[in-house]
Amino acid sequence: MRDFLAKLPDTAQSYLAGRVLDEVECIVSDLAGVARGKAMPGAKFAKQSHFYLPNSIFFQTITGDWIEDVPGGYTEPDMVLTPDFDTATPAPWTADWTLQVIHNIDDQDGQPIPFAPRNVLKRVVAQYNARGWQPVVAPEMEFFLVAPNTDPGQAIQPPMGRSGRPAAARQAYSMSAVDEYGPVIDDIYDFAEAQGLEIDGIVQEGGAGQIELNLRHGDPVKLADEIFYFKRLIREAALRHNCYATFMAKPIEGEPGSAMHIHHSVVDMQSGANIFSARDGAETPAFGHFIAGLQRHLPSAIALLAPYVNSYRRYVPDFAAPINLEWGHDNRTTGIRIPVSDPGARRVENRLPGMDCNPYLGIAASLACGYLGLTEGRAPGPECDGDAYDAEDQVPRGLGDALDLFRANDAMTELLHPDFCRIYAGVKDLEYKEFLQVISPWEREHLLLNV
């Protein structure tokens, strides 16, 4: 046990100081970003080097169905999961002393499983590294706190604040609005501190009960791990105070949706310099190539950035979500925004990803578009210096169209891995077919007696 504890990060060691480790949750992310795995006694975990899970956890839809058209046939062979001790972190909401550990996923020959989301992101990062580049990302997380909703037939409502009134909309950046559910925010801070997760800031967004949590910039895989952990801790903090936290892209009719904006920069691994800025501080050709890659390839990546039928309800003009691939400096109406910064911190913000996407896949897809732009060397379109909502829509309007574009981009398929793309598209096809079997209240209200 002592040898095992020495492998843990300082945060985990401090959490367990003088205590007995009761349980370890051995987890991985499935395609939806749901934690899958096994829980075991701490003493048992300390004695074993790996464990097994069937590869079918990546063939499952959000409703629990499975696709069967998979590479090698549907035989459910075991994958080998080994702990990544750098990811070990407390689960401070549990009743006993528990750690969570994200695991690496390989086949029985020791090769990474290509359709595991964390491996997809590692594959994209490795392509950057092979060219001497290190991508850097800074994600923003938007989510809603909502009243408990145990009946899917009922509309989602804002949570009740400490004043006894429901959370109000149109209160962006209001400190008093954040104070309405301060106890939830306090627990989010406490859980994050116990887990060694750094929060760059928390603000009230424009929706009723909508919050934005910003993370500091860093390594893409590490940041995706943190979002994976943050989603879980935020849900647990909300449940302590009789509300839900939801990461749906558009949970409440008439309110803004929730995004996962991703800020990108790329560092030359040899010099440590930001390749988007020249020595004199000017924008480099690489900066334009990265933007051009987003403009050219994002339509093919939308199926990963907006993975559900609900995701496309977010792309509505004048609701703080992009509907096009325009780019501009400090322009929040564009899909691709260049924030104000000094040359060393020059970066590109992709505003299209929804908060409902798997963080590993969302970051991988966005980085893949930029990588293809850097390698293709095209120039971006003209900068938009006005209201980009006046431009034509350039985002697929639904999941079916997005999947068609996803399948048609051979360069994206090769970069992410053909087996992953085949499985992902198959899962999303099945989810879409399941959705089309559901008759909505809108259809019953307006079509039942009128058509």
C-alpha cells in the first residue's frame, strides 16, 4: 500500500494523510462522457496492476441501446485498463475515503483502443507533437442549475434561490444572482480544492440559473480530464442543495444554451514560442492557417461538438450562440473569435462546441480542424467586423446533416481514426432513429386536430 500511495499526486496524498483508503473508483469516459468502470476496496486496488472491461461500453447509445456493426464483430472482447496515477483525485462528496482514477485503455496486445475518447484526443495531440508543436487549450464551461425534474414530460424550471424566488434570467455577470445559489457555488469550490482542480473564475451567465466556470490554459488531455471530473463534482454539489446541474445544450425554452468555448494556441516545442505571434508581435501565417482550418473543417466536426438532437436548438441567432464560421477580433457574434491579448497569449476561440459534448472528443475535434488548417496552409476568409448574425447560416441544422458531413471528410476520419469515426457515427445514427420514434408535445398540440 505504501508503494502505491507514493505514486499519487500531492493532492491525493494530502487527502489521505493519516487515513485509510476505503475505496477506489477506476473510471474511463464512454462516448457520451459518462464515467464507466469499477469500484473496489483500496487494499485490492493497491495490489493489482490492471483490470478488464468489455469494449462494448463504447458501442452504447445514451438511451442504453447498442450498435452491432463494429470492427471485428460484436464479440465484446476485454480491454486492458491500467491506472494513470497522475489523474488520481479524491471524491470528497462520498461518505468514506475514496479516490477516483482515470485509466488508460489498451487492447490485449498493448495497443491503444482507437475508439476510446481519451485515446482519440491523445492521437490528435501526438500529430501536433510529431511536427514539433504543443497545442494549448483553455475551456469555458457553461451549465444550468435547475429545479429537480423527475418527470421528463414536464418542462425544466429554474432553481429556487435563497430569497425564495426562482433564479432570474437576463442577469449576466450579476453577483447578486450568483449569491442566490451561493451554497452550491461554495461546495463547487470546496470539492474542486479537495480534488486539486483550479478554477479561474465563476460568473453568472445570461440564462436563469446559468453559470460559467472558466479553467486556466494547459495541456489538452489534462484539461479534458478536469472537465470530466468537474461535471461530476458540479452535479454532486447541486444534489446536496436540492437542485440539479445540467450540461444539456438547451435545457430551457426561451433561454440561451450552454457552450463549451475552447481557446486555442500552439507552442513551438523547441523555442517555447507561440506560433501565432511573430517576434515583432504581429500575427503569423500560422495564425491565419489555424483559423482557415476551423472555417474549412468545423462543419464536418459539428457532429462531435453538437452530439445530440437537442444540441442544435442552441444555434439560434441572437441567443449568444454562433450560427456561422465567421471570424473576428473581439467579436462575440462570430463562431471564431480572437480575444483581446498580448502577442504571447494570442489565441483562437472556437465558440461552436456545446457543453453537452464529450470533453475529450470536443477538444480533439476542434484541435483536429486547426491541425488540418496548419498543414494545408490556406488563408482564412475575410474578417467580420460587424454583426455576424447578419451572415448566412454555416452550421448544420440537425444531427442527420452533421453526420453526413462527418462521414464525408476523409482527412478528419484519418486524423481521428477510421474505427472511431465508424463507431461514433453508428451510435449517433441509432440515437437519432430512436429520437424520431418519439412524438413531442408540440406535434400533439398543433397537429392532432389541425391537419
